[in-house]
Amino acid sequence: MPVPSEVMADMPAPRLENAIHWLAFGIVAAIGILMIGAALGFSIGCDWTGIWIDFFLTIGTAVLLGALGIVGSGLLVTTVEREVKRGIEETETQTAALEEKIESQGRRIDTLADEVLRDRAGRHEAEDEGLAAITNDMSYEAVSSALHEADLRRAISDAFRVPASGDLNGMHMHLKNLVRMDRAVGGTPFLSLTPWFADARNVQTEGWNEGEDVRQVIVRLDRKIESANLTPSAVWDPSVMFTNLRDSLELANRALRGELPRRLRGPLIERLNGEWVLTEEGLESITTDAFLSINDFPSRVAYMAAYSGGDRPEFSPAPPPGVDAGTWGILVEIARVTYMAHPRGSFHRPAATRR
């Protein structure tokens, strides 16, 4: 049979502390009660009086109060420990919940970032498929939709056009979504195809109606080119025009995505060749920092003064390193004529399509 010391040794720490408190209380309380009892007994039985009775009563009372103090302190310590333990448990629970919340938010942020990347990749894939349809389908819907999307993103200028042949001295083509006003139906969308030349040649605009076969439009436009006393084969090639349209819109999209060696300085007016583009900010290289700002070109006012007897402005900027002087001259002349018609600040942008 285990002795009391062995039993106490096997107790958990909180129970052992309680046992010690109660044992101390019992011993001290017993001493106090015995001393008070002795004082009362001797006072009544032996008729004691004097200092010894007062001594035993005072000491017994003090000892008994000490015993009560032991109990009170034990209860206080137990209560404090219990409250501290509960506070620690609540803090740990709250901390665990907070850590779980932070981890959940982190997972949500990562998921949101992944969703943005997936959405962006899907959007880019849809844009690329839409551009491929320009040359695959050559339909009104494919061309109009691609132009509309690029215009909404401000990837292209209101003056956007493409080379219509392999010769920069040949015809260029403005393509633009417009609406033909009609009181009966309120408005009919169509594509405006306007030939453009850097010199004095001129051809009337042709409209491409929704649902109309592209061959019908090409035939009508070809007749207008002949009527303008121009040899069609010398100024345009419809296949080249559609290919350039697809490649130009692809370039504009890639510039917005940051997929080019450098971003374009402004919305695209025309992709002149594989190296040079015309934007609302100037004539700029796709792969290098070579750039001729729109502000560097003579103003329309200077040319108007020349028509009134003044001197024609001279503008012959030196070609950048590695650029053929003849090609550079053609590029600069195309840009000069363009900026004569569209000086800085004149590019029209409807409020509904601003970014």
C-alpha cells in the first residue's frame, strides 16, 4: 500500500498544490481552534483570568485567521491561474484563427492572380484568333470586329490605315467603322475604305456593308481606281492589303501587351514596314530608340504661308544610322503629308472610346 508521500508524488502539479493548501489550512486551523478552545476551557473550567487567557485567545484567533488567509490565497491563486489559462487558450484560438484567415487570404490572392493571368491569356488568344480571321475569312464581321476592339483599347489611331501594296509609293487604305444615318432604321453600320496617297493622286471612298461579300467590295473599289486614271496593278493588291491589316493590328495589340522590344509612343497610324511605324506621336522605330517627333515636322501654317508667296519650308532630317537614305526619304514624306492633315491634337477620339 503506497504511503502518503508516494501518493502525493504521483499527483499532477495542480492537484498537489491544492492538497498542500488544504493540508496547511487544516494544520493551522487546528492549532488556532485548539488554542482558542484551550483558552475558553481553562477560563471556564479552571476559572483562569489574566494575561494568559488573552494570550491564547489572541494567538488562536490570529492563527485561525491565518488559516483562512491560506485558503483565500489558495483560492485566489487557483482562480488567477484558471483565468490566465483560459486567456492563453482564447489567445491561441484567436491566433490560430487569424493565421488561418491570413493563409486563406493568401490563397485567395494567389487564386485571384491566377484568374487574372488566365483571363488575360484567354483574351489575348481570342484577339489573335480574331486577327487570323481577317485573312482566313476576309469577312465584314472579322474586319469590323478587329478594328472595333483595337479602337476601343486605343491601340490604333482614328487615322489608322495600311499599305495596300508592297510599294510604299503606292496606295494606302484607311479602314474605319462608320454608321450611315437613315431615318427609317436609325443608322446602318458599314466599313469605310478610303484610298490614300502621299502625292496628289486621289480615289473615292468605297463602303463595305454588313454581310456583304468582300469580292463585291474589291470589284467596286477596283473600278473606282480605274476611273481615277490609275493602273490598278501598279497601286494596290487586295491580298497584300488584308495581310498588312492583320499584321498592323497584331503589332498594335502586341505593343499594348508589352511584347515588343519597346512600347509605341502613341496609337498606331500605320505600320510602314517591318522596322518603322507612324503613330500619333511621330515616326518611330519598332526595335530601336530612333524617333522623329511630330513636333519636328513643319506646321501646316508654314506650308500655307508658302502658298501665299513665302518660302516652302525645308525639311530633310538625316536618316538614322543603318537606314537607307531613299527609304528614309519616303518614310519622312509619308509622315509629313500625314501630319499636315492631322497635326498634333487634331486626332479625333469619340468620348465613348477613350481609355
